[in-house]
Amino acid sequence: MGPLDAFSTDHRRAIRGIITDVDGTLTTDGKITATALAALERAQAAGLKVVAVTGAAAGTCDAMARTWPVDAVVGESGGFVFRLHPDTGRMVHLHILARDERRNHWAQYEKVLEAIIAEVPGAALAADQAYRETDLAIDHAQDVASLGEEAVAQIVSIMEAAGMTATYSNIHVNGWLGPYDKLTTTCLVLRELFRADVSDADERGRWMFVGDSPNDAPLFDFFPHAVGVANVRDFTDRLSAKPKYVTESASGAGFAEAVDAVLAARQD
């Protein structure tokens, strides 16, 4: 995890799009700041494609796709893609799993939720669960007192024992049934919406990913120009893959730092 200034000018100049996590990366202490939003605007104004990738609920992602300066939102850890159609301006919802399959998963999610509440003191259903379509979200540090690493690991274990994929961010543990994750759906978005086949190493090098936590590790590993905002260091011992570069600033200010590094290279 080297400093951002190790990101060469030539590589920064070649970037055609930015993929970013939301919680803890764009947001600062849970809030989207003017600094982060302005950085998103600068990126789009410069012609860069911008994709937000998040564990956030469908309801939140719909609002992001409609109101933020982004080209697409991958939500609920890869369960769907929301975007405004560039020609019609109308919302387009693309789900990885069919509606009936998503509905059938809820019976399993309810059983897992019961087990978590019974076995992990202080754990609670995330406040935004009512607005979710594809996953189960457990609050470990948003509206409850921080549960700590052991409790988070226990929640992950319960989900995985039930056959779910489980990841965690700085606020939630997310679990779901289905053959997808943040990375696979991001690759789908890049290929289908932007004709970017990132299975090709050269094309992969034209996209920068910015994140902050363990559930970003697959993208840190996949994208050669992966940047962690400074607070990623809080998770150093729990990252299965680490970003190549780390910003000096945390959260939204760190995201802006990464964006400006790319834009500055275009002016050199």
C-alpha cells in the first residue's frame, strides 16, 4: 500500500473511468460531503465514467442513481444495477436474479436473522432492510454500539453456514444467496454499458477503483490501479487483498484526492 504519488502520471492519464465504494469512501462519518460530490462532478465533467459500488439498499441506490453525478450504481453488494438511461433520462433497474428467485430467498434470510439475533448480543437488522431487494443486512456499527471484530466474524460465520455469501463494511454485515458479488456485477456493468472488457489486462488498467474496507478486497485485488482512502489502514490486518495506493486523506476527502490525481495527469 504505497503513497498515491507512486501512481505514475502515464497510468493516471490512461484512466477512462472511476469505480468507487460509497460508505466510508465517498461518505465521511456517514454523510456525503460537498467535497466528495464535487469530485464526482469533476470526474464526469472531464469525461470519465463513474460507477458507484455499494452494499447500500435498493431504495438508497435508486436515489443515488437519480440524483448523484454517477453513470451507474451497483447495489446490495452486486445484486443489481440502477442507472438513468442516457437518452431517455428514465430509471433502468437490472437485477442479477429473477424476481421469483429473490422472493424465495427471503424465507432463508429470516431463519438466518433469527439465529444471528439469538446468538450475537447487540446485533440488529439494519434500519434500511425494508428497502432491500436482494440481501440481508445486519447492523454492527451504524445505529447500534459497535459490536467489535469477534461479533462481526460470528455473524459472517452464521451466514456462511447457511450457504450465503457474506461480507462486511464499516457499518453492516451483508449476506445473500446468489452467484454474484461486487466484482462480478461491476465487470458486467463495464462490459455491457461501457464496452469495457476488463478481462483484458490493458483495459483493466484504464479503470481506477477506490475503496476503504474488507468487502472491497476483491476489487483491490482485481484492478491494478486500486486506491484505498486513508481509513483503509484501520482494516489492514483484515484485508485479503490490499490497494496498491493509499491517499493521505480519509473518506470523502481521500476520494477527492484520488480523483484530482487522475485529472491532474490529463493536464500534464
